[in-house]
Amino acid sequence: MSGVTDLPEGQSPPGDPKQVKAEVMSFALIGVAGLFVDMGALWVAMNPLGLDKHSAGFFSYFVAATFTWWMNRRFTFTGASRRRALHQWAKFLAANAVGGVVNLSVYNLIVWLDAPAFAVALLPWLPTLWPYGAKGAGSLAGMGFNFVLSKVLVFGRK
């Protein structure tokens, strides 16, 4: 007989609201950590590597996406297969391409618009921090897409 009683102790059935809420919270926390990885990689790409802001944003996205894939594989979607990691990573990048396009589009639009002159007059340090704020806005814009597609297409239980 297969059913809810066959689950390991403390594990909810797939689709259970408590399970989904826990996954969303874990995904969001890992996303915040991924944002810091993204910003750190952005700094490395712009400063020691000397990439322009747009290329640096693309580079840092892939670093952060790899980090969040690994963390979500390990902590959020614990029932997912642990086999074929490279294949799963590629599926994660592909599935999250929608969120990635949203993320990078928002980032590039904000970077392209640049800090408003009136704000720079009040906050002279704003242009230095502008790409990092753009990273935050892009990450938030893409997160909803990424959760749904990751849950359904990448880490869905077989």
C-alpha cells in the first residue's frame, strides 16, 4: 500500500502546503545568499577582471546561478534525484533562463538608465553603488519565475 503513511518521518507529501511554503522560504533564503554571491562576482568581474558593467553582470549571473543550483539541490528540493548533476545543472540554467532573462533585462535597463542626476547631486556615491542596486532589482524580478520552473522542471519528484 502506497500513501502518506509510507513517507519518512517528518516529510510531507509533494504539493502539501507546508512543504511548498518551506520550499519557497528555503528558495528565497538561498536566493538572498545568491544575490550576495552575484554581487561579489560582479565586483570581481568589474574590478580585478576589468569587465564592463554589462559583461560583468552576465558573468556574475552564471556564478550565482551555479551557487543557487547547488544550494537548492542540497537544501530546498531534498527529494530530487542526486544523479546526473551536470545534466541537472544544465536543466536548472535552461529552466531558469526565463527568470534569467528577466533578471538580466532589469539589471541592464537600470544600468543603462544610470543614476538620475538629481540623486547623484544629493548622493555623490550613488553611481558606484548603482550596478549593485540593479543586481538586487533584477534578482527580485526573476525569483518567482525561477522558483516555479525549478520546482516543476528541474527538481520535480520522479
